[in-house]
Amino acid sequence: MRYLLLILLMVFPFTAAQAQSAKRPPAVVQAETYLKSLDTAKARFLQTSPDGSQLKGTFYLNRPGRLRFEYDDLEDFIVADSFFIYFYDAELQEQSNAPIGQTLADFLLRSDLSLSGDITVTDLRREGGLLQITLTQTADPGAGSITLGFQENPMWLKKWRVTDSLGNVTEIELFEMQTGISLDRSLFIYSDPKRFEKPRYNN
């Protein structure tokens, strides 16, 4: 397994919780406002897996509910269609899926995106030229975390880092991001690649 599932398909469900009453830092509020404003986006990405291997590809976002990752050198892909998120493993010619609400993708794709309530900001720092905000599930902080890295002035999402409960880290860096663009809805529909294979005949 290439650790691709750690990007967003990692089971990391969010459950209802009381909103935090403490006043939030302005940087957190600014980041939340920016993320809420993201409707459509397209970007190149570099994925670094826990074993140090790297993959490049293209990321698509259509909030709420939809995203897609396509890899340059693999036929694998990840797609969310507002209800489920699917991972296609071309080597095994198999797909796995889960309801979006039971995965980490729910944080980014939900219509009522918030950096409070059922998620908790556990760390806020400026490092490596980025504002870095680490989030965990309020009800189960040991389940894993995601750290979002933002450029400031203007606010821009540059990377995120997922750490699972075992400490494995997968990082996605974004480049050449375009926002507010028109995206073909077919990008966010799961289609089984095997359906379009050419028939094989015995010689």
C-alpha cells in the first residue's frame, strides 16, 4: 500500500461536541474565513508519504462535498462525490470507499466548515514562512491530527500534514493554485476504470 489513504481517506470521524467558549486567536478566525470562501480550486500537488516517497499530481476541489486527486505516474485516484469518498488502487484494480462523514475529508468538504466545536485547535505557530494550525478531533484527540499551512497576506492554503494515531505523517504541498474557476462535474463522479478497458481476445 502506498499510504495514499492517509491523505483524506483515513477514518477520522468527527462527532458532535460543545463549541469552545474561549475566544479564538484572530489568525484562526482568518484561516476559517478563508477556508469557507473556497468554493472551487485546482492545484498541482506534491505528496510525501511516511516512507519518504514522493508523488505528484493534480488536486480539484468543489465545495461543499467534492474533491479529486489524480496522480501523474499512477492510475490511482481519489474522488469524493458529496456522499462517499472513493480510492481506486490501479495495481489491485480495486476500489475502497467510505461515507465522507466518517473520514478526514469531512472537515474540508462540509458546508458548515468551522475550526471549533467538534474539532479543536491544539497548536498555532508561524514556522517555515507559514501560519501553521494543528487540529484534532475534540472527542478523540488521540485519533490523529491535521496541520494546515497557510501563506498570510493574502491568506492562501499552501500545504497540509496528516498524522495518524501511530505517528505516520503524510504531507501534501500545493502549487499553482487557481480558485473560483469552473470545473467539469464529471471530475467528481466515480467511474470504474475497468469499464473502459478494451476487450482482450485469445490469440
